[in-house]
Amino acid sequence: MSIITSNEIDLVKAQTSKINAVDFDNLDFGRVFTDHMFVCDFKDGKWQKPQILPYQAMSFEPSARVFHYGQAVFEGMKAYKDNNGKVFLFRPDQNFERINKSAARMAIPGFPKDYFFNGLETLLNLDKDWIKSGLDNSLYLRPFVIATEPAISASPANEYRFMIICSPAKAYYNEPVRVLFAEKFSRSADGGVGFAKAAGNYGAQFYPTSLAQEKGFQQIIWTDASTHDYLEEAGTMNIFFRIGNKLITAPNNDRILDGVTRKSVIQLAEDLGIECEVRRISVKEIKDSARDGSLKEIFGAGTAAVISPVSAFGHGDEVFEIPENQDSYSKLFKSTLLSIQHNKIDDKHGWRHEVK
Ligand SMILES: *Cc1c(COP(=O)(O)O)cnc(C)c1O
């Protein structure tokens, strides 16, 4: 047991739990939060003593820098429960490293590893009743950092708040999605912040995505900003294409988020003997393969949705339907990932992290 002594985290327990008011069979993603949250402030040049508090509203000065310059980064991860009530995280070291990589790009100080893991584990022990067993259930965890210093000069803040909030989740997208390949708007550019989970990357997608939705697509597949000829990723998921029996996914670069699900799928493909090429993918190649019938699947990969199959894509005025595939790779990867995450099958790469 990792017992957190009171001199490591100040803990204020919620007086009553909200859990009985929650309908766990009808959860709208990201609207319900558990009883506690983790909070740690950076000031006077260092991270202060972490706290766990009842989940609650907080107050900030209107001049807090995050409101003006978007100096904010986040992570998305999940906790899972097996049928014996044991709680697991999936490759949490990857999320820890990534939030600090995102933070560095946004001139935010790095967060200490022991604070991150002690905070997460203490929080999960307190709120573990909120994690339901079963492959459909998980607890979505949202670590994030915001610039709190009340000062509106356009420069990095001297004060920050790191937090973790937790939201019970059901499968995110149940239906296959229709996607539109980007031709005009861009998510990120060379030398930009696309590789970081920086808050502004997401807000900037809402408008182009709403235009795509008016045309009947749920999501955009972003293309390279300079030519729009190469497919890169979705708004919160990396993307895989299956041509024949071969998988293809774009290589990471500074425009693309280095997803934990993506790298796990690449490893699982290798384990299963499925060829996976990591290379540039042109819009033309995917349209040609859709026309000649060799395009078998497109799917997104990300923590929230795990694997999200794509049923059609649009480009300009053309729409290509992707026939449903009986033995799809997307179903295979989804069930394999969920089984590893929920402690149902052997974890030969050591991806599970038990919360004790
Ligand atoms: C979070 C995210 C992903 C998926 O990353 P995971 O680590 O698999 O959850 C992919 N693309 C973008 C833009 C993201 O923000």
C-alpha cells in the first residue's frame, strides 16, 4: 500500500458522497465528477504542498493569465476496475511525461513525478467506488495546469495550479463516425504546439468542426497545414488506415499528438503479426484505395474512445462510404486493449499499473 502521510498531502474529505445521485448507466461524458479533486499550487518558484479537497468551484482573479493567454495544458487518462475490485491505470508514466512535455512548450514549470503519482493514487483510493467494473466502464482522469497569476502582461506566469479531476465514463462514441478531411483549416503548424495537449489546440477546432457537422460529419481528419495533401490525425485521436491487410498511421512530428493508444496499437499489431507502416499517407492514396475497394477500415485511437471506427469520409464534394468489415482490426484492437486495461488478459508489456 502506498500510504500518503499527512505531511505529503493535505487531505480534506467530502462530508457526504454524491455517488448515490449518479445514474451510472446514463452518463454524459465529462459532466459528472467524483467527490474529490487534487490541487497543487506553484508559487515562489516551487510547487507547494499538494492538497486533496472536496470537488468544488474555485475562485480566480479576472486577471489570472490563463483567461487571457491560454497558458494551460492537460492530460486525459483512465482508471479501470477488474472483477475483483482491483484498480488499474494504463501506462500512466506516458501521461506524466507528456504533461511535462506539453508544459515545457507552454513555459509552464514541470510537475514532480512523486506528486503526480501520490496525488493520483490517493485520489483514486478515496473515490474508488466511482470506478465500476466491466469493460464498458472507466473513470476518466483529467490532470491539468493553468496559469493563475493575476497579471495581464503577455509573459509566462509565476503562479500556476495543477489539478486532477475525475469523471465516471461509459464508452465514449458508440456509433461509427463520419469524418471530413480538412482542406482549408489547420489544427497545427510546423514549429507550433500541435504535439502538446495545450488548451488552445482544442478550442481552435470547434469552429471548423461545427462547419463539418453542418455537412453531416462528426469529426475532422486534419491534414498537413502547408499542402493539405497528407492525413495527420483527428481532433482528439490519432488515426489508422487499413489497406488490404496492412495498417498505416502517420509518423509523429511537432504537429501531431504522440498518443498512448496509437503507440499501443502499433505494438499490438506487431504482437498479432499485423503489418503496420508508420509513414506519410496522402489523401489521394486513401481516395484511390476507397475507389478500388482495397481500403478496408479507418479508425481513430485515443484514451477517451479507445478505438473509434469510421464509417465514411468526405473530401471536397465527394463522400466515400466504408463498408462494415466483419473481422475488423478496430474490434480486435479495442477488445484487446480493453482486456489488458481491465486485467482480463496477460499484460506482456507491463502496461498495467495497479493502484494499491
Ligand atoms: C489526446 C490526444 C490523442 C490521443 O492520445 P492518447 O494518449 O491515446 O489518449 C490524439 N490526438 C490528439 C490531438 C489528442 O489530444
